[in-house]
Amino acid sequence: MIVMMLFVMVVDALLLAATGRFLGQQSQAIWVLAASLLGALYTALCLLPAFSFLNHILWRLLGLVLISL
């Protein structure tokens, strides 16, 4: 589970940094890491049976909004 979280966190961080560079904006590393950590945590929680309600579309949209802030 931890390896999966680290993989998701790295992929999220790379995608966020690349998107910022593509748009010509310099993003602070702390915000990119915070957003990627939030994405990795959300992914890990979605895989746990007790948190299966997070697979609903409203929770997914909320997670997307939180990551994009």
C-alpha cells in the first residue's frame, strides 16, 4: 500500500509540475507536494473496503477540487 501511495504521489507531483510549466506559471514545491500527498491519500483510502463510499462521483469531484486548489 505504501509503495502504491508513493508511486501515485510521484506521478501526481510530476503532472502538477508539468502542467504549471506548460501554463507558464512557476509553482511552489510545497504546494505541489501537498496536492500530490492529498491525491495519494485519497487513492489509498478509495482502495480500502471501509471507505468504498469515496468511489461515488460527488466524492471524486470534491477530491479533484481539493487537489486543484
